[in-house]
Amino acid sequence: MAGKTGLRRTLGTPSLIYEELKRELRFPRAAQVYKAMSTDAPVIASILYLCNSAIRSLAWTVEGDKRPKKFLEDNLKGLDTPWSQVVEESLSALVYGFCFLETVYRVDSKTGRVMWRDFAPRSQASLVGWKYQGDDCTHFVQYDPVSGRMIDIPLSRGVLININKVRRNPEGQSLLRSCYIPYRYLQQLQQIEAIGIERAMNGFPVITMPEGVNLNNDSPENTKIKEEVGRMGEGIRNDSIDYIAKPQGWEVELLTPNTNRAVDVDKTIKRYNSQIASSFSANIQDMANAVNASAANVQQTLLNQALQTFTDNIAETFNKYAVEKLLRMNKIKGDAILVPGRIKQPTVGEIALLLRAMGSNINGDRDLMNTLRTLVGLPLMDEKLFEEVYEPQAAGEYDSGESHDKTLESREFEQNDERYDGQ
């Protein structure tokens, strides 16, 4: 008998996964918690915006054999939703741990080929559970709030992107998971702090009854007095009354708390905010206050590496479950893949140093020239321009010794030159 992955889940359909120890962080309830964390916590929201902006700005290209490459490029151009927005939808996996996009196809009226029409997102909040066959997850089970029906969507009909996937858990693990404890304490502390400030500024209403008045029994007269006192106290707290007609013998005062506390709430809140930022490997507060510039560069490098890994994960998933399937459906031979840009681009000085060290003749390499043009933000060069202008230059570059400029060769420049700063 074959072994099992050991993923803890319920039997039947839909199957619920309970790998998570905290009940509130198990789907479908976890969707509401992570949604609140991503929008209510300023530190989390700012870091997610930073991550999304860095990935959305990347330029995606298609590499591969000529025919499948052209076909894949036509598919990207013909999408109802721009590819940049499809990538943006995929970034919800950072918040929830996974993202499921259902592939929608269309038939091209001219060629009769099956092509992509859209990658429609299926909300994590609509997840009810998963459907399994043996140890393999086969369906995304969602609840449609409009029709009130349960819908089983085969995973083979879409692209499932997840991060921190352990034991083939289709839900992955949200990047916000490690932020949950400091986030929960932070919310409580902020609420306590707000209540304390409100009471310190407005005071707490205290109503003192005259001697001899006993409101312990529930006589009609006492009930009426208690209701009136309650309305008076609420009106003072809510600032909804203009004056008080105080009966003789009654006392009304605002009690203010002692603000000289031993606990520094503001310092504690900052510590929890710092813990939340650190869980993203991008401590924004420390980077902003860093005296040593190299320390900030290290933090930025770690963030770039993490984002690049996630971007490569998106590309790998689309290439395996969408691109390969599309090429098979149309019986197109050859290979083509989606390739994301790099999060951190090299500087012009670094590129020049590398080309000099390699001794490359870039005039004869169209792919290399287009790569360099992309790095510096120039438009790509088409094949016609390359054949007419640059190929002849590459072929006859060193034919004439008299016309060849020796300036670069005679320049004193070493790779370890202290004057070179990579800028």
C-alpha cells in the first residue's frame, strides 16, 4: 500500500484542510481575517503595496521556438484582461497563500485555433473546500453568493498559484501568517490606547445619588429614575446633550484617569509594527532610520530576492499548466515560455563593465542588443532594422585598421579600478 502525504483534512466533499492550528486561520474563515489584515494594518498594507508595485512594473517576454513564440505572443495580446492585471490578480496569493485563476478560451475566427480569452479569478472568500481523489486534490469548491449554489471547478481548468506549499497543501501559507500574533495584539493595544485617550480627554461620567435614595428595588418610580440616569450618562459620553437639569442632592462629575503609567503603550505598538515588517524580510522602519547605507541595501536585496522568487513561481506555474496545455491543444510543435523581468536591474555602468570583460561584439547579436535595450528602457529592435543596419556593421567592424578607433583599447581601465562605483 502506497504512503500518504500526511495532509490533515476532513473526509467527504468539500474537504476542509486543518493543517493550521488556529481555527480562525483555517479557510474559509481565514479569508476574512487575512482580508482585514491586508487593509486595516497600515504597515502590512504599505509593504503589500511595495511588493505589488515592484512585480506589476516588470516587463514579461516570451522565449522559445519561432512558431510557438509568435502564437503565445498573439495570445497575450488578445486577452480580454491585460496580462499585467492577470499578474496583479496572482499577487493575491501573497495575502491568502493561494490564488486560483480559471482559464477561459475562445476560438479564433480566422485560424480556428483555440486561444486564451481570459484568466478569471475565483475569490478566496468563496472557497468552501476542496475535492480529492485519493491523495490528489482535483477540484476547487466554491459557493456562489449570487445563485446560492455550490460549484466544483476542476483544477485542470485553471492555474493554481500558491506559496509556502507543504505536503501538497493547495492553500499554501499566507505571508501574513507570521504577522497574525503581533497584528492581533497590535489591534487590541490600539483599541485600549484609543479608549484611554478618549477617557483622559473627555473624562468618565460619575453620577452620585443623594443619601437615602435606594434604586435596588424595581418599583415603577425607581425604573423611571434609572432610565433617566442612564440616558444622562450616555448623553455625556456621546456629547449628545446640551445641558443637565440636576435634581437637588444629585452630583454629576467627570472622572479623569491618572495618565502617569509605567507602561509605554506607544513603544509597545512600535515594537509590534516592527515585528510585522520584519516578517516580510523588509523592515521598512529600520531601513528608513538606517545610518549605515549598506545595511539598508542588504534589506532591499533580501526583499528583491523574495519577490523575484515569487515572480518566478508565477511564471513556472503558468508555463506548466497554461502554456504547455495551450500548445498541446493546438498541436503546435516546439517550446515557448513566459519569462518575467528582473526585480533589480543592473546599472548602465555594471552592464558596460560586464560587456568589456566579456569582449562581446553586440552589433552581431540581436537578442543581446534587445536585452540591453530593455534594461535601459529603449524600444526593441525588429529583425529588418537589425539586418539592414547592424549586421553589416558587425561584419565589417574591424576590416579597416585605419578607421578603427583604438581609444577604448588604450584607455587604462581595470575591473577593480577604485574609481568605478557601478553607477
